Amino acid sequence: AQKITQTQPGMFVQEKEAVTLDCTYDTSDQSYGLFWYKQPSSGEMIFLIYQGSYDEQNATEGRYSLNFQKARKSANLVISASQLGDSAMYFCAMRAEGYSTLTFGKGTMLLVSP
Amino acid sequence: DAGVIQSPRHEVTEMGQEVTLRCKPISGHDYLFWYRQTMMRGLELLIYFNNNVPIDDSGMPEDRFSAKMPNASFSTLKIQPSEPRDSAVYFCASSSNKEQYFGPGTRLTVT
């Protein structure tokens, strides 16, 4: 069974600062993928970034990067230079090799202030 | 690419009525997922299809819920009869390999 834990119910950051959203996972599988999604107040779920368990480098997508520490089973999302539009709920998710479904965490609400 | 399309975006209905939610996945995606999101339970997977075939419906709450995928470009989630506790946002998502792409969701309110 897979489990995703997001321990921060809410985070506050000032505009232009960097912020790290925590995600730890539990799995006995050797091959798996980790995902981050953003859900703004409008409700849609937006895919942000993906990290494969065998990827040697941390994934980056624009201002988003994934700090992947395999031994610690953590996959933290780093948002650099926060913008007001980054205010949203952020979900970490994982999928094990051979499975088609995602296991989601409970999410972290990020608020970016001017 | 139009993305995943869901209709209606909002649905308000009375208890006991039949509700049908619709989804058009991204062309070429062979997986389709139905989720339900509530404040209390978060995001729950209800059912998913691969190549139009239901693979796992263990998340469907009860027999009042049914889902079909008659072809690669269309799926429905039906609730009959609807109950107030079915009020939630229902998402459809599709994927071809890794990431899932979500539709905008249908906000269902059952009074």
C-alpha cells in the first residue's frame, strides 16, 4: 500500500520569497512516480511536476522544483519567487510501478501575501 | 488541445432525482478516472477505465453510483437516486502514461 503525508495544513509566504511544501511517502515498491498538483480557489486540478524514482536529477518546471530525497522518502515542492497567483491548495501524489492510480495526500494550503 | 471536458459544471438537484455527469477525455489517452472531492474526505477515486473497460470500481460508494465508457471519447457517471450526502465536486481525469490531467469538475448539490 502507498501512503502520502503532507504535514503542513497551511503555509504563509510573502510575495517573491521561496517556499517549500513538504511531502513524505511510504511505499515498498522500488519503482514509482511522484507528482504535485495545484488546486486554486476556482477548483481545477493543475498538474505541476513529476519525479520518477530512478531519475537522477531533481525535476524542475519553471519556478517549481522537486527536492527528491529517496532515502528519506521525501518529495518536497519548492516554489521560487512566490507570486500572488500561487495561492492555492497543493497536493502531493504518488503512483507505483504497475499501477495506474494515484494516491493523494490531504494537501497544503499556501497563501501568498503582498 | 481542449483538455478534459466535463459537463455540467454545476448541477443542483433534489434528493431522489437521477444525476448524470459527463466527461470527454483528452484524445489519445487510454485511461479515464472519476474522482469525488469533499472537505471531509478529500479526493477519492471512484472508478477508472483502461481502453474503455472498467478496471477498478472499488471506490464507488454504493449501487446508486454507476459509470460507463461506451467509447474512447466519452464517459458518464450516474447517481440514481441522488442523496444530499452525494453533494461534492466530481472530477474526471485522463492519462496516457504518467500524469493525469483533470477536468474542471462538476459541482453537485443535492437538496
